Amino acid sequence: MNKIRYYGGCDVGSTTGKAVILGPDGIAGSSLIPSEVDPEITARLALEKACAAVAGLGDIGNLAYLIGTGYGRNEVPFANENISEISCHAMGVFWCDPSIKTVVDIGGQDMKAIAVADDGTVREFAMNDKCAAGTGRFFEAMSRIFRMDLDAFSNLSLNAKKTIPVTAQCSVFAETEVISLLAKRNPPADIAAGIQNAVAKRCFTLIKRVGLKPRLTVTGGCAKNQGLLVELKRMFQIDIAPLTIDPQLIGALGAAILASRKG
Amino acid sequence: MDTDKWFSKLLDEPLNELVQKSMDEGQIPIGYSCSYVPEVMLSVDGLFPVRMHATGIAGTEIADNYLSSVICSYTRSLLEFALDERYDFLRGWVFAASCDHLRRLYDNLEYLKRPGFSRILDVPHKTGDAAINWYTDELKLFAKALTDHFGVDLGADALAKAIREHNAFNAVLRKIGEYRSGDKPVMTGTEYHRLVIAAGTSPKKPLLPILKKIRNDLPKRDPLPPYRARLLLAGGHLDDPGYISIIESQGGLIVADRLCTGSYPGLLPIPETGDPIAALAKHYLTKTSCPRMMEAFRERAEDIVKLARECRADGVVIQILKFCDTWGVEAAAFVSCIREAGIPVLRLERDYRLGGEGQLRTRIQAFIESMGK
């Protein structure tokens, strides 16, 4: 009897580590864990957890092919190769829904707009600069000011009556500005709407650089931010295409799909 | 001697060991900052040119008091280094009014840190006969100022000799460059750029025998392991080989360049016949090919495409300094032209100081992957 071949993708992000195991019937296992200080440890823990979810697979060494991606991709010594998260997100989204042609990936410390070609490769991409404003780190900082967890903050703007503009996108300046707005007793929901609006504008700039071609989707941890999705929909006047799997796993999924083509 | 390490060390400080040695021998170092400054005129007997750089700069806290944050970081870094007394060994400097940022740098240096000799060359924005004649006159005044101040000979024979030596030196560097561009490159773009930058920032006479030895030894080298893609690097000022090293770490071998501080057009030969100053004016005005020049966009874009095809580049990377008005505007148009020619292109903005390495790696890797390499 032929042994079942499993393929792995491991996305070592700045905030979370993700792993996806692909089997003959699609996704056989996955994991999502907080990042450790050492990217290699993050990768190992994420992969071990994902492998454990697949009956009969055993340990990482039994994967037919493994691809590392994400900012820590160079630190996955047990991977067969590494591929940029830009290519992986494009492929992951293409696998979920080939009709999606534009992707915004908002992770823990960077933001990327990706134009997906008809075969799931990258047609064009744009990336934010060194500054982490408008990314997961930014939202974490904002939620701390509101004394909320990230999930609660993500939904806060949904109850806004109006949008109070938050002009600064620099995390440090924005923090000061938001504290001032709260001190003046502005409704937190309205301030949160301003924050989501500022980040959506940042996405807009990146997407303009690659060209918006429907359908559009959002991946990465910030894709779970409902307030941001609403703001993006309003800004682009276009529905944000839902994904069939957790948008935070798309990079790892793309890596696993690319691995399955190599192994 | 570990040649790579030795050349890296030359780039560590403006006052490197070759500069110090030449000064000890009585030669006078003159700084300059732009390709429109005819460095040949600073290479006559008694003088030697030092292209100003601020490698390893940690920040521009002092310079930021004088130059706004929307002035390019190269310019601010030069001012910071000047105020940090890192150029105090220079006996003079020459700037070109090539862009407003360098003009503001010159203005500030005039009252903050003026050396014995300080000059800014006015460079026309066109390259026709009238502009060449005008620039010839400007260079004649410049030659007179150098002679008056330093007592050096910039007569026709002295300049003709300097041009011949300049051409001979650059011919060696060009020949070395062929070993990174061929079918089986034996040297990386990083290594080559290190030589080119060292050549611009150090006196040429002591460097020439070392470069000749490198040229003679290169045919004996084994080819480099296969790279994923051959790339042409274009853009303005880039004096840090570390930037190229990051690109090459992702599998993109820089097989040719078109940079203000690179091998093309900077190493092109200068005509050795006729009036030397007129020849210099025409050469520097027409060959430097900076986006500051009006009416020559098509020529510049075609030049990049031609160069990419000649070196069989799989793609072009355009790097520009943030806030560089001239390259910033034109690079966007270059992207369209290069793409129309069917060549993949990636445009990158950067600060003078090397940073954001992780993101640069991701961009380059994704670019190479998007080419199917």
C-alpha cells in the first residue's frame, strides 16, 4: 500500500506562527500559535501541533516536502526551502477562490497588496515601509489605550455614530492623539472608527499601487478585524470576498500548496 | 591579503589608508558629491578627488536641524559627517547644482563648515551646443579657481594627461566588470560595486596596480554557483555594497548597473582629442544622464532597456533614495517603459543608511519568484 504523502507550509510571522499540512483530500491539519522569541522554535512548535492533528503522520520529518515562509522563513532549518510570504498568500488565496485577483495581507508588522495572476502567481505587489503603523502591532497598541482586548476593539467601531478623524498613522503619534480624544470624552466607538478609517486609507494607497481588480480579499491576522473590513468595503465600494479557511492561515496554506507541487 | 576585506575597509571611513598615504605624500584631497563634477579636473598632478560618502552613519540628528526631513538622506548624511569633523581632512570640496537638495547642502556648509576651497558648479539642464559651450566656460572658471587656490597646473597638457590616466584607470574597472556580466560570472555585483566605490572614494594611483592584479587574476577564478536570476540595478546614488549583497542573498545576481555611483555611465571613456575642457564639458553634460536633465527621458529609458538586453538581465531593480525628486519622479515612468519592453521591473525606495533588511529581502525574493525563477 502506498504511503500517504503530506506536505507542510509554515508561516513564521512576527506575532504568530502558523502551519498547514496538506494531504490528498486538502487541509489535513493546521495550527496557529503565538510567536516565540526564536523563529526556529516558533516554526517547530507550530509544525508539531499541526502534525499532531493529522492521524498517522507522526513528526515533522515525515512530511514529503516543507516550505517555510513569513519574516522568519530563513530560520526554519528543517524546511526544504523558503518562499516569500507574498507568493504564498497569492497561492493560498488562489487555492481558496481563483476569482480573487487582489489581496491585502495585513500581518503583525507589515502590510502588503498583492495582484494575483490567473495561475495564482504574483502579478504585482506593494509593501509598506519599515514603519509598522497600520498593522497588527498598531491595532494592539490602540486596543491597549481603550483597555480592551483585540477582539473587542475590532468590533468597537461597528457601533460608531460618526467617524472622528485620526490623522496620524504613526503608532506613537496616533497613541497621543487617541489619548487626547478620549480625554475630551469623545465616544470611543467614533474614535475607533477614525482609527479603522486611517488604516483603510493606508490599504487604499498600497492597493492603488498594484491596481484594484475584483474580487478583493483580506488575509493575515487583521482580516479578523471586523471594523477594518467594514471600513475597507465602504472605501472601495466593493465587497470583501470571504475565504473558506481562516485568513490568518493563508500564507502557510500557500506554502503547503507550493510544497505539494515540489514534493 | 584578503582583497575583499581590504576594499571593505577602504569604504569604512572617508579618510581611509590610501587617502592618508597620498596626503602624507603631499597630494591634496578634494571632495565632491555628484557625477556632474568632472573628477578628472581634480585628478591633475597635486590633487586627488574623493567622492563624499557617509558609510556607517547612525543618524542625522544634527544635520536635521539644518536640512528638513524631506531632503534626501544622502544629503543630510553628508552634512552630519561634515559636522562630525569626518571631512576635516579635505582641503576643499566641489558640488554641482544638480538638484535642490545638494544646493541646500552647499548653502549650509558655506556657513557651517567652509573649507579652504569651496565651489558649486552651475550645470545646465539641457545638453545642446549652447549648453555645452556654457558649461565649457563654467569649467574654465573652475580650472582657474583651482589653479589660483592650489597653484596646480590645469593647462591643456595637464588636463589631457589627466584624461588619459582617467580613461586607462576606468578601462581596467570596465574590464573587471565584464567578469560579472558574462554567461558564467566569476564575481558578484557586490564585489564589483565595492571596487567601483573604492575607486571613487580613494586616490587612483595607488589603487591601479591592485585593480590590475584583480583583472589579471579573474580569468583563473571558478564561475559562481548558479543564481536564480540575472538583474540590472538602476537608480541614483548608491555607495553601499551591502545593499547589493542583500539583493544577491536572495538569488538575484547584479550583472550590470546604471547608477550615479556605478560603472555605467560613470566609467565611459572621455574623448582624448581636441580642447580638453570642451571635451570634459561635453562628456559630463551628455553622458551623466541624470533625470535632472530636460528633454532626454526617452533616451534614458531606452538606455536602461538596452543595457538590460545587452547583459541578458531577467529583470531590472530600480533603487531610489527617498525624497530624491529627480529620480523619484522619473523612476515611476521608467517602470512603465521597462515593462512595456517586456522586462520585469521592481522599484525600491530606500534610506541612505542601510535598514529594513528583512523587508528588502522579502521584496527581492517575491520579485524573483514573480518572474518564475
